[in-house]
Amino acid sequence: MVKERRGTIRAFIYAPANFRGGQKQGQAGIIDLSTAGLRMTSAHKLPVGAAIELDFILPNHIPVKISGT
């Protein structure tokens, strides 16, 4: 974990995810996670500010379903 100027601690993880939104759906990867948000990668291009839903499982086997922009 890394403490940054953002004021939150970020955990660098990799968790495969499924997303829906921006008139698309597909697979993505969660590459870092914090209490303020996350960073994901995907081969699909999504519009900036697109509302999406993500489903993924944390490394400790907890399922997560979130939505946001």
C-alpha cells in the first residue's frame, strides 16, 4: 500500500472484473483500490465520465458490486 498526497491509502491489486456502462459491457482489470475509488484497465474504450457498474472479487474472496462515474 502507498500513501499519497490524495490523502487515502491505495492498495495495488489485480482483480478481474466485469463492467456494464457507456453503452458497452465487457471485461476489465482492477489494478488499484482505495476508499476514494479505483483504477481499472480494459480493452474497451469508455467515454470520460461514463456511468458504469463493476462486479469483481477481492483477493480475500469478498465479492464486490459497485457503480460510479
